[in-house]
Amino acid sequence: MFKTHRIPALAAGMLSLVLPLAALASDPPSISENQSACAGKYSAKLKLVFDHSGSAASAHAEASLVRNPFAHGSVPYPNYFVAQSVVMSRNSANPNWVSDVQDTEITGAYSTTPVTSGTTVFKAPGCELVAAATVNVQCPNGTWEYKNLERRWPGCGQ
């Protein structure tokens, strides 16, 4: 009788050790937003994608400015805008941030393609990924609007 209960007890003990470790791993903080700009004339498309599998983790950022599909009537092109994407990574062995920064400046037009940046890293102690997408637009009336989306992923899914 003693031997039959020994294996289930051992399995339950192992599970009690593993489950708390699994609970510490955080889900990827991926997000995508269309933020209204210039009284609804434009839409800042901001997208952050985090992922992990096996021993690697990745981050990808995209930013663009488009005509708001729900805007009514004639919508002039924006006077000027800057779209920027940033992805940064670090870990305990390499505590300085390593970054990929991409940007574009456009006058009198919309984005033809999003500006993108990304990285893939090995999961290591102290792994951290940061992604940001930003659009800074000058509206037809001369005012400026700043749209930003940023997420951090400490642990990289470990």
C-alpha cells in the first residue's frame, strides 16, 4: 500500500514546484492601436508584437499615419509627420541597452508602408525587451499631435 501512494505523492510534489515557476513567466505584451489624430482626420497605426519560443524572444514595432477610414468629406494630407519605431533589449550579462531605431519624415502625404524595427534575443537571466511606436504629426490647422505606444517585457517570457 505504501508504494502505490508514493508515485502520486512524488508527482504532486514536483507539480507544486513547477507550477509557481510557470506562473512567473509573463505573457507577451503585444498590442495594436489606431489612435485618432487631428480631430479624427488621420489614424496613427501603432503596433507592438512580442513573442517567444524555446530559447529565444523577439520584439517588433511598427508606426504609420493613414487617412482615418471613418473621416467624412475631403481630408487634406497632413502638412508633415514623423513616424518612429524603436526596439531595445538587454540582459544581466549585457546590461547596456541595444537598440534598433527606424524613422521616416513625410511631407504632404500618408505612409506608404509602416516604419519597422525589431530584434530577436536569447532568453537569458535579466532579459528585458522594450518596443515603442510613435507618430508626431502637424495637422492642417498648424497644431501638432503626438501619438505613442510603448510596452516593456521584463523576463522575456521566462
